[in-house]
Amino acid sequence: MPNWSKLREDFPITKEYVYLANAAIAPIPSAVSNEVLHFYQDAMNYGQLQWDKWEAKMEQTRDLYANFIGADSREEIAFTHSTSEGMNIIAHMLSDKGVVVSNELEFPSSNLPWLNKNSANIRFVKARNGNRILIEDIVKLADQITETKTVITSHVQYTTGFKQDLQELGKILKDKGLYFVVNPTQSLGALYFNVKDYGIDFMTSTGHKWMLSSFGVGAIYMKKKHLSDVKDFKPPFFSQSGQKRRESYRNNMKVNMSHSATRFELGTPHFPNIITLNAALKYISRIGIRHIERRILSLTDYLIDKLQKMKLLILSPIEDKKYRSGIILFTARKKKPSDIVLELENKNKIILSTRGKGIRASIHFYNNEEDIDTLVAGLKRILY
């Protein structure tokens, strides 16, 4: 069992703040920070002499990421700058193949690329009780439209914290022959996630939230069986990075597209951010994602109990634990959520977010019960 108190020491932010906004921007642990500093020291002292070292580190990161999400190999992984970049790539390839089914709870980066590509070709599932997207509703809408070809969902919804049952949904979509596109930005690094277990065709995510990495780095996963089709599944933009022989700069008069996911990479690799992701993957993997998930859900149990005793309205789906995640959305009728969040930050150094109609607490493994007790005490001072 991990020593959670010891791991908390890796996050200097905890000495100054009660930080419960990990679904927005997570602080990076000291081990990750040290790797970033080391990269820039190398860049300062050695310049291009470190290129081979950095490239080797990038490919190691590709292996680590593939293993972390359960992909077959590094060939299925491409590095991007963000979830939005990855989703734009996927939308470019799939939007015109048939109707796309998404839902109204999605973060904009899940839906806007598809709307931009073909706004007439996307349909939205409505949320039940305003906080959950049920599989039966997804399937019903997909079945109503014979031209349906793709289903998009987040693993965890950014506002309510609703966690989709990807395993069940993936089985259904596979039987129907539909493409399954998943955004795990609000679960990757916090909850168990496996592309093979869930039957996912395409996945895109970022690094600066639960993954404890940096801005400007993300990844796209593409199932291997799609990679052999360079005609239908080709990038919207292309550069030397996507060439089959990317190390040869004489490839300037003919496109010879890579048969791996690297075809989607554009321009010079963003080495510092990829190296940051490398360190974060190693850090999280040493702890163990199953341990992290249990820790997070235990802390959210504790928070839910405290909020219920205060008779605050919890907007997240909490009745069935299979829908639970590290995000708890709640509200108080007496004051605006934004006013409460601002007062908690300014007077108590408690950091949360406002999302949807409520206050979003997003708890990571380095948080503890004392953080939650401090939050509850701060809420009582404001509300009572």
C-alpha cells in the first residue's frame, strides 16, 4: 500500500493551499519538475548534441504511454499538443463517414471539432437528471439514425463527474460496427483506463490535469487495424514528422506516409513536454493506478458524507458508485457558486472551480481528509 502521507510531500503546493482543482490544472510533483529542469540544463549546455538522447526519451515515453493505456504497441500512439488537436485529427478522418453521436455534457474540445467539420452531421444525447448520459439513450439515438457511424464520449464528464461504463458501451458499439471515440482527459491518471478492455478505436487526451504532467502535451491513440489504411485515415496536416523515414530530410518531393500513428505528428517534437509526460507516467505507474483510484474514491466518499451532513445539494450522480469519479459537483442555495469559490480562495487558500451550476471539487491522491475538513470548515463560515 502506498504511503500517502509521504507522497503528499512531493507536492509543495500542499504547504500553502488546500488544492482541490485537479480537474482544471493539477500541480506537478517534484520528481516531474526535476526532469523538466534537467532538460533545459541540457539544452543550455549542449544544444543539439542531446538530440539523440531526447529522441530516445520520446520513444521511451511512447512505450510508457502505450503500456499505461493498454495499447498493443507504440505504433498506436502519436504525441499532440492538446486534446483539442487530437480530436480535430479524429474528426477530420471520421466526420464524413456517417452521423456522429455525442452528448450535451461534453467539454467543448470533444464536440467543437466535429461541429466545425460538419455541423449537420452530429447529434446529441440529452442528459438524464442533468448529470448523466445513459448507455440506453446513446444506443437509442444511434439506432434511430441508420447513417450513424461514430459515437463520442468522455470517460468522465468534466462538470458532473459522471463516469461512463466504457466496457459495456464498447461491446455494444463493436457489435454494431460503430467507431468508438473516447476523451479520457478527466480520468487518465486518476482511474483505471484501458483501450483494449473498452474496445476503443480512437482516443485523445492531454497531460496537465490528473496526469500530473505539463501544458502543451497530449496524445492520440489509434487502433492498429486502422493504421494500415493511409487513404481513409490520413492527417489533416502533414510534415516531415509523418514520413515513413522521418530521419531523412531528402523526403521533400514525395509523401511516403508512416503506417504508424506518427503520421499525425507535426513539426519538431516538443521534447520538454514529452519528457515531462515521461516522468509523470513513471511516477503514477510506480504508485499504481488501481491504488490511486481506490484512494480518490475513498476521499470522495468522505467529502460526500460531509456535504450531506451540511445538507448541501450534490449535483454529481452519487447513488450508484459505478458512475463516480474524482469530481464532486455541489452547490448551496444561499450564495452564488462563484462567490463561494472566490471567498474560499481569498480568505482560506482553498482552491476549487466553478463549473455548470455548481462548485467543483476534484480530489487527487495527494489530498487527504484534513483538506476536506478544512474545506467544510470554510464552507460553514461562509454559509452559516
